[in-house]
Amino acid sequence: MKEPFPAPTRLRMVLFTDLDGALLDATTYRYDVAYSALDRLRVYAVPLIICTSKTKAEVKPLRKEIDNLDPFIVESGGALYIPEGYFKDPLTGSTGRDGYRVIELGIAYPRVRKALRRIEKMVGVPLIGFGDMTVEDIVRVTGLARPDAERARQREYDEPFLIDGSPMSLEGVREAAQQLGLAVLSGGQFHHLVGGTDKGRACRLLIELYRKEWGDVTTAGIGDGLNDWPMLQAVDRPFLVERPEGGYAAGVVIAGLTRLRGIGPDGWKKGVSRLFEESVPQSQALS
């Protein structure tokens, strides 16, 4: 099993990443172009923290595929999963589950689903959530393979939804969600209804744990969309990759933000290269 923490001569750095549209291509959901960057992170024992709106069921196969043994954040900050024994000190507020210490930050999915129905009535516009869709619907809308679509439906905290009406209806949906103590985050294809949390809250909690364990640590994040704004705001070095349609997500305005040339994993790879250029002494750099 990989050592979870780098030796003293290794980098004291943690990288948070979104998946779809960042590490993963937004259409193919592949990361082939980023192979070399992933290998480089492994060589220097830099933790790669997946921070996504995807479910635990979706993330686990990908972590196995890329040999990732670090903590991960699912469903827009709904829960933080930390492998048992990863940190030395006990994790207060966590529960044990399937080899992980789990810190739940969001509200339960059935409550989110009920809130979606209430919001729909409040704004008078049909809202189509994942819970309303069949697996076939999800395959058709997202382009996911059927097994991946089935995993995407296994939600616990976050409800992706579409607005069956004018895009102008979004502001009314946001206001109604706020009245119920929830929030609407906008991703690539879907909006997300979440309660009590976001990616940034989960990132900050995990950063505190790393700093308690390591002392000083540099944090970085790579995303592609407005829903990544809380994550990018929480780190020292925020990066934004280009969108498939060209250009960058509107509304992501953060001090120190670096806009990377390259769509999805191509830009992601360049972000990792930039981090190593800034952090690794030339005498220690690997080609």
C-alpha cells in the first residue's frame, strides 16, 4: 500500500481536482492525456484529492484505476471520505464505513428530493432531478455508459437537476432554495441542489487535517466551472482550465487565479506542470 504521506524530502503539497471537464474529458470521461501528470504526482507523493459532484459509487472505480489512495470529496461537498489510518489523530465527528472515516457535511438525499419538489411548486417551473430519471434517461442526457449511469443514480446528498423552462428561471430557483436553507450550484450540464455545504467547506476541513499532520503545506486546486469556485477559493494556488466550447467559465473571479490554456485534461496536465515548476528545485526535478 502506498505511504499516505511524503518523506521529509518530498513536496508538502496537496492538489484538489474536479473530475468532469477538468481531469476527465467532458465528452469521453477519459484522462489519457493526463497520464504523465498523474505519474508525476505519484513520484513526489503529492496527495490528489478528488473533489466532485459525482457519487461515491462513481468515484471508487476511478480511484482504483488511477491508483489513488488519498481522501476524496463527493456530491459537491456532501461527504468527505478518509481512508482508515490515513491521519494519525482520531477524526472527531466521523463514522467508520467500509474502510473509511466518513465526515458527512450535507443533508440526506431524501430531504433534498423533497425540497426540490417544494421549490418546483414555489417557482411554478418543472424541475427534473436525477431521481426523476431512469438509467436510460441519464445515459441519453449525459453520454455515460449504462454502468456509470447506474452509479450516478446512487446519490446520498446532492440532487442534479435540469430546469424545464427559460434559463431566466434559475434565479427564482436559487431564491426559493435559499428560503429553504439550501443552495443551487451550477455545473456543466446540470444544476445541483445541496444543503448546508459546498466543495469549499469540505476542502477547508481536509486542509486543516493536513496542516495538523504536516505543519506547513501548499494547497492547489484545478477546476473548470462555477461550481468549483468554492474549492478554488479554499486553496493557495487556484487553476481554471478551458471549457469544451472554448473560453473559461464566467463568474469564477478569485485572487491569484491562473487560467490554463487547454481544455479539460490537457489544461489539467499543464496546471500540474506549472505547480512543479514553482515548487520543485531544478536539481530535484524529474523529466
